[in-house]
Amino acid sequence: MRIGVFCSGGDAPGMNACVRAVVRAAAERGHEVIGIRRGWQGLLDNEYYGKEHGQLIMDLRSVSGWARYGGTFLHSSRSAEFRTIAGLEKAAAILRRHGVDALIPIGGDGTFHGAVELADYWDGQIVGCPGTIDNDLMGTDFTIGFATAVQTAVEAVDKIRDTAESHERMFLIEVMGRHSGYIAAYTALAASAEIACVPETPTDIPGIVEHLNVLRQRGKKSVMVIVAEGDEEGNAETINKRLIGAGCPYATRVVVLGHLQRGGTPAPMDRILASQLGIWAVHALDEKQTGVMVGRAAGQRVTTPFPQTYAQHKPIPDDMLRLLTTLAM
């Protein structure tokens, strides 16, 4: 079997570890792997890892040491052309021309939407791996890159807290999460933040100000507020203005972590998860599965049809939200 592997959408720490696992699991089972550069667009542009050296197939040594690096050596992108009928037909023709039997895309919901659309034009197998820092896909407890993104955010919050305490201020720290509050919730818990604003729960501005006044009366000199960029009340800057207008008792500052959260050395848990998922994707192909994402739930391999991975919002567990409330005293 000839397998094409690529990364698509936003990069996530651990993607390189996943590609490494795919290549080595495939080699163990007698398959060939082609590394496609720059996601769906790279497929359309015939960009392959090693092509410049005249070697199309990725061997065992081509991925040596990859697990410890962030980003993606295969690069990533988004493709408007691929979303057209002409683009899909072109992609299918290219895959047939290169004798590709199966694809393993590593990415998020946009990547899997593309896989579903391609299946209407190409009869090869497609098994995906969840690579996104947002942890917003159904069918897996965690996605590749989430643990590292939280670790990066927590380290940043810890540093900012030093300044907050020194100047007796409140900081609103915006983390990624356009539709999901997972990074915000986990960062708030791990960094002992007093408040978290996430899309999954209503952000009550008057209620937050009331809580801040209570904290002030208890003698708390500094406060950390973690804001998911996609909170229904707006981003950190917007929420800051609304809190000030509602009588916030603290002097405030806003920090946006932005793309800082996508970079850096993958945390051990991301390396392990990515390695498991990469191997499991190859196993799923050998089992003749297609149109599914491999995930890990309760420590076990599960497969979920692509449409189900993004059909509904992945909720933050209630016990996590209760922890936030209990600890924010």
C-alpha cells in the first residue's frame, strides 16, 4: 500500500511525532509513505517531501529525531482551490497518477471536511489524526497539540502573575479558542486564575464585577482572568472595557498570547498521543477502514466517522467548570 501523509490547517506541537509514527508503522507493515508538503494545497501543487533530492518515498531515517520538534516539517496551509469541484477532481487525478492508495491527513475540522469532500471524487482510503491545539473534535479525549498549548499558556500566566502581584493589578489574558474554551479552562485551572471566560458558559459582566469586589474585600491584591478569544461577550480587550464600565475595582491590563501557543517543543503527553495516533491510523488502514478519524478515549483506540467529529460542539466536562468555581476564591 502507498500512503500519503500530510498536515493541514493550523500547526500543532506533536504533528512531527505523528508523521514519524506513520512512517515507521507503515514500514513495519511493508507499506510506502509519501510525505505531502503544505496540506491539501501541496497535493494540488505536487509538492512532496524529499522530491528535491529525487526521493519520493519517506524511509525510516527520514523522520529520525522528529518527535522532539514543534511545528511541522511537512509544512501546512489552507487551500481555497481544494474547496472547488475542479480542485477536488484535480487532487483525485494526482493521487491516482502517483499510485496513492490511502491518505492520513493530520489536522482539525477543516481538514476533515476536505477529506469528506474528496471521498466523492477518489476511491482511496482516508483515515485522519486529530491535530489541533483547540481540542474541539468529538471522538477523542484530547487532540495533538492541546497539552503543549496549555503548558505554554500556563508558563506565560505564571510570569504575568509576578507583574500583576508587584503592581497590584488585574490582567486579562487572551488564549486561543475561537469556538472552544478548552485551552482557557485548563489554563485557568492549572495557573490558579480567579476567572475564566469561555464560550461554553455565559459571561456575566455584572456578576464578575461583583465577584471582583468580594475578592478585593478579602484582601486579594491581584487577579488573573483567562479569556478564550471566542467568548460570546468578545475578546479580552472588549471584556476589559465592559468590566471597567461596570465598575471593576482593579487597575487592568490585557495580554494576548496569540500564536505563541502553537509553537515550542511538544510536551511529552503530546509526543506520546501523536505517536499512538499515527500508528493507529496505519492499523486502521490495514483493517480497511476509511472516512474516519482515529482518537484515544479512556486510553483506548476509537474511530469516528469524519462528519461526527465536527457535527456538534465538544463540551467542557461539568466537573472541570465546577472546579473553576470552587477554586476561584
